[in-house]
Amino acid sequence: MAHMGRIIFHIDMNSFYASVEQAHDPSLKGKPLAIAGNPKERRGILVTCSYEARAHGIYTTMTVHEALRKCPELLLLPPDFPKYREASKKMFTILRSYTDLVEPVSIDEGYMDVTLLCQEQHALTIAKEIQSRILQELDLPCSIGIAPNKFLAKTASDMKKPMGITVLRIRDVAHMLWPREVITMHGIGASTAKKLNAQGILTIGDLAQADDYKLKQLLGKNGERLRARANGMDERVVDPNAIFDTKSVGNSTTLPEDIADIRQLQKVMKGLCKKVAERLEAKRLAGFTVSIQIRDANWQNHSRSKTVSNAMYQAEDILAIAFALLERHWDETPVRLLGVTVSNVTDRKEYSQQLSIFNFEEHSKDEPILKVVDEIEERFGKGAITRGVDIGKRPSYQSQTSFSKDFLDDHDV
């Protein structure tokens, strides 16, 4: 098979933000530490926590209030993104000193294709050296998964933390992965797991052996993809440029207090849609799918989406769909967090709106111009006249989410 010989690493930094703080201030080492969005407000959620904090039952997304109740000696720090960005940049510089085939996934994880390197050195030797260098040079721990593809490498890096190195081969899948509950598989969230469980698919092994047609009916193309992954198959290549492909633009907010008033929620949603539209405009993108995310007072997450035939990028169009989804699917349980995302995005320069009986009129005004263009090209040759060039916009704050602002710029190499 074409890709059976590949050797892929997944490098996953352990408790990254907390580890960076401990590296900068050694007095924090060995102590329960957490990074919180805003420790003083109700919306204070733990972004990450040290392994010392985890030993007390503290975990990411726990509220500050709950975390302090469990561990009164917990040290809380606000995030310092410039510091984390710098550490991330240095980490990826180390990875790229081995190969150009490095694909950043987020600020603290990435893939490497080390197939060629492994012709001269054993994969374990390379992984140990990378892990040791990151620890010695940056004082940061990481785990590394080694596998023939990205899915298995990602799964392997999760198996031993902190400072683990795990090899996961396709022949290991049946005894190492199949007995696990399907919710534990990378790429499966609570909603998908619930659907699978309802069909009697409880373990990864059940998914691996499930009927293709049944899965496609249940989950669409994603069902086929997940079944392949459950069998250890993944054909995705390590692509250094993949991180620059915007797949969605979204915005969410944790509310200062639980809200059960539809008018208040509409007001919040209007603000979210405005920010999403600003980012779409700045990136010159439009999207076909609008999704809403609701986290209720009981910490239950609900998401609903709608796909339309014509791509959109204006706030009022996004709001119309988002609010309709809220009205239709919200069960009036008080809302803690609200989010809006536009996905299935496309470059607006390359997108040509589908003509229909409803929008033909607005396009028909171009017809006289197009006739003139045809006449000029007939006389002087194809390409003699072109439409104006879209020079785009200068980068703005709106075009950069916190992720791109603090992270993507460092990979423009």
C-alpha cells in the first residue's frame, strides 16, 4: 500500500501554559497551578492546570470557584499569551531542525513526518532526542506518539503523559483500541458518541466492525471516516501549510450570569454575529453553514447547524439563521455560554453565487458589460480585458483571532 511505510510523530506539549509558567518561575514547580481566563469573575474557567493540580482532582474547564473548593492552595495565574507564543515558536524551531515536514495543529501540538530520517536512525532514538532537547533547552515536558499515520500518532501521544513516548502500530489496534469506549476515540464528541451508543455501537471495536451503510445513514461521510480510523486507517499526509487553511470562523462568550430571556439571548447573539461577520470580511471569506453552540446552566453542551445554498458573510444573514436555530432548538434552560460559527467557508473571490429565479435579476445587470467584454475579446484576443483585481484588505485585528494573532504568524516561513 502507498502509505504503509510512513512514520509519523505527534508531539503534544504537557500542560503547556502551566509548564511555561513553571519554566519561567522555578518556584512554581511541584505546586498545584492553574491558568484561568479571569480568576475574579464567574466566567473564570481553568484553561489548563499542572499535573500537581490534577492530582487534587482539578481539570481543564473547571470553574475557578469549584477548583479552589477542591484545592484551596491552588495557585491561579492569568494567561500570558506572548510568553506561550514565544515558547511555542522555540518548540517548533526544534522540530523543524529535523525536517521541514512539520504540521502545527495548535500552539502546543504538531505532527512530523520522519520517514526519511528513519532510514538512518531508529524512530525511538529520534523521538527520545526531540523530547530530551525540548526539556533541556526549554525546560518543557512533552509526549510523543509514533505511528504509521496521523490518527494513530495522535492517539499514541495521549497514552502516556507526562513525558511519554508510545509506539502504536496498525497491528496493535485490535487489542489496544478496540476494547475502549467509543467516546474515548479522537474525533468523537459527546453528541456523536450518543448517536453511536443508541445504535449499540459502544466500543471502538464495535465501530470498526459496524455496517458501512448504517454508519453513513447515521453520520454521513463522517461515519465512513470514523470507521476507517477505528480500523487504524488514515491517509492524511503531514502538510506544513494546512494550518493556514481557514475552515471556520466563530465567536463565543460565557455570560456573566445564566440567561433565560430570549430577547437577552438575541442581543448577545447579535453581537456574536457582528464579530463573526467582521472576521469573515477581514479574511474575504463567506460560508455556507451556520452553527450555534449552547452550554446550559447544567454544563450540558448543545449544538445545531444549518447549511444553505448561497454562501453568506453579512451579520444580518448569519443572525437570521442563528436566531432561527436558537428559537427552534432551545428548551428554555438557562444559558451559560453562547457561540456562533460560520463553517464550510470559501474565498469570496473564487465563489460565484448560484443563479436562481430569485437572484437572476441582480446578476442580469452585468449582461450588457459582459457583451462588451465579449466583443473586445473577439477583436483583440482572449484576456485583452479583465475585471478589476481585488487587492484585498490590510490585515486587521478582526482578521486575526487570538489563535492566529498569537500563533499563526510564527509559522509564516
